[in-house]
Amino acid sequence: MNKTELIEAIATKGKMSKAQAATAVDTFTSTISTSLKKGDKVTLVGFGTWSVTKRSARNGRNPQTGKTIKIAAKKVAKFKAGSDLAKTVNK
């Protein structure tokens, strides 16, 4: 499912216009992004938790040449599924 399909599904199930659904999706994603950028966790009980973790610098390999390259440290977003989501997926 892509963003357009998600918006259509929300509009249909929520009995709202596609424009309203698009605004809801955009607001949801931007709010989560803003919170993660600040370093906060976002938790939707039963659905899951978004968080930011630090990935340390490490050595890697260029797959074309086989040369060792340095990969810089960075922050990455993580998502851990909640219990209700995990149960739904495993049915």
C-alpha cells in the first residue's frame, strides 16, 4: 500500500473527503517526524513505538571494488510493533 492508497482507504473508512484524509496523513507523519527529530519517542499503545537510536561509525566494503570504506555515525529511526499489531499480523 502506498500513500495514495492509504489516503483513499482512510477517506472511505472515515467517511471523509480525500483532501481531509490527506491532511490527516500528512499531519500524522510530520508530527511523528518532528517528535523524533527532537529525540522523543512516539508510542501508540498496542500499535507500536517509534524511536531514534544512534548507529556508531563503522567500516564497510564497497561491493563493486571490495575496498574498505568508512561509514559515518548517524541517527536512525526505529519502529517496534506493539502487541496488538503483532497479533493481527500473525493471525
